[in-house]
Amino acid sequence: MKKRIAALLILFFMFGVYCERSVDIVMASNSFSKEKKTGRKEMDKLLKDLLMSDGISGYEENVAKIITEALSKSCDSVETDNFGNVIGKRGNGKKKIMIAAHMDEIGMIVKHVDEKGFIYFIKVGGINDPILMGKTVKIINKKGEQITGIIGTKPPHLMNEEERKAPVKSENMFIDIGLSSKKEVLKVIDIGDQIIFEPSAGILNGDFYYGKAADNRISCYAMIKIMEKLSKNLDAEIYACATAQEEVGLKGGKTSSFKIDPDFALVIDTTVSGDTPGIDPKTSDLKLGKGVAITMIEAGGRGTIVPHKARKLILDAAKENNIPHQIDIIDGGMTDGAAIYTNREGILTGILSIPTRYIHAPASVFNIKDVEAAVDLAVKTIERQIRENR
Ligand SMILES: [Zn+2]
């Protein structure tokens, strides 16, 4: 009996040591970020909500609600137009200034459910097929519930040599939500439901943040901050527009800028950062933490060729106010700017871009200081534009 009590005591002691060890490990990872002097301990709630929210192209209702609520604090009116763009308006004056940031994210849509309950999908926006393999996704059903699924395919062990050599295509992938029949699956979700990557948002270390849908929710966040920071006494009507369906053809930027017909539009979006392995500086030498990127040419000129007048306006504002900035000349990818500057008889348009790593992947990395630089530069550019054109 005494032996048994002794054994129990030893077991208790060992369990105690184990618990203490696991507490130590948790404490250690917390102090890692706290030790950094410049870093913030927590992500701003609005930024986190925007990154975590769902809203693939054409399904922007939930993220639109967050933006509408935030913009209503700084705007005289906020409306959602026929197309799904959220447009906040403030002030009066001769000039009309438009700020545009797209709110949609890339994702997928449920296309087909097979008899065994596996879900097939189509992609919405530019997604490179190999990144999809094994990812956790959420299917948003009509009740707004998020159903967790895993993207699967035939395991490499069972592939023949030819199959193994070629990258798996998205049409050969399916989502597994843990139900075993079509009937069961269709009780939970519908054909046509949107699918997003598993929401994530947080601080990696210091000023380096991460999150789903950084393209382009970080710019939506910046736009809200710009409206809060802009002087209340500007001789102009200021429009803050969270555009819909940018990722599938710059559509919301086209319709909203036609309606607003601004004298000057400033587009805010993310751009590819070149500071990760495998990217030649000749392709991109943008770096995280080195400031907001002033975009001059997109997609080798097939996208926006920012007018010289707008480039000078933005560059002068950056230099005069010592705002950290980099120059972005990109051979691939374009923004709402391309639809806005070719709209009507041509709208004077500038583009500010926030360098971002792993764009169009389930989670991206960015530097909060670059977001802040984008806010500062947008404010100074807009105030200068109104002043110079009086
Ligand atoms: Zn974008």
C-alpha cells in the first residue's frame, strides 16, 4: 500500500513538472514579441476584423458592413450602390476627390458535390493551383456559418509517374468537410456558396504583421484612417470608396468612378514585395518597412500608366513631408487605377501601394509602418491637390 502511495506521489510530481514546463514555453513565446521595442503588442481591432472578415468578389456584404460602420464615424453619408461598392462622402466644395480601395478577396465558389460528399470548386481571382493543396478553408453558408474543410487530392503514393511530374490542377482537388454523402453535405451548404482561406490575423514580430486577405483589406483600413485624418475644412467633396469585384476585372472601380466623376482619384492597393528568397531585385526591389510604394506603371503599361501630373503631385507631397516611400514599376498585376484612369474622358489618377509578401496566398505578411506611411502620404497628397488647384 505504501509503495502505491509513493508511486502516486511520484506521478503527481512528474505531472507538476510537465505542467510547469508547458507554462514556461507559452510564456517564452509571449515575451518574444514583448521584448521588441518598436513592436506593438496587439493588432488594432478594426484591422483584425477586416482581415478576418469574408468577402470574395461578388460576396462582399459582410466586409462591407464593417467598412460602412467605420466610415460612418468620419463621413456625412455612407451608401452601398447597386454594384455593391461602399461609398462614404464628406464635405462640400468645387473639387471632387475619390479614394478607392477594393474590399474583395480572392477565394473559391462551390461548384459540385459528388455522391461521397466531396466538394468541387472554381477559383475566383488569381490563385496559383499548387498553393491550394492541403489548405484549410471555410465555406460560408446562407446562415453565415463557416464550415471548415480541407482541400485534398489523390495522394502522390497512388499517382503514376506522369501524374507525379505535373502540378495538380485545381479541378482535380476537392474539399473534405467530414460528411460522407451528397445529401448530408447539401443540408449544410449550397452550390454557389463562397469559400475563403482560413481566417488569420496577428503580429509576427515587431512591425511585421500577417493576415488573410491583406490584399486589400490593409488598404481599406488605410482609407478609413485617411478619412479620419484629413482636415475637416477642405474645399472639396471627399469620397471614400471600398470597391467590389476588383480581383475579377477591376469592375467596382469602373462603376463607382463613373458615378462619382472625380477631379482626382487616389487608388490604394497592395503590391508585390521583392525581399523574399527567389525574387531578383531587377524584378522587384520593394522591401517591407521601407515605406509606401508610389506606383508609376503597372503590367508593363497594360495597366495604369500613372499620369506625370499625378506622379509629381504624390512625389512632391512625399518629399516635402519626409514620408518614407519607394518607387513601384511593375510588369505584372494591375489595380482599380487602370479602370478609373481610362473611365469617362480620362480621370486624373494616382496609385499608392503597400508592399506585401505572399500576395494571393492564404496569408500575407506586411509592415504596419508602410500602412501608416500610405495614410500619411494620401492625406498630404489630397490636401496638396485641393490647394494647388484652387
Ligand atoms: Zn489588390
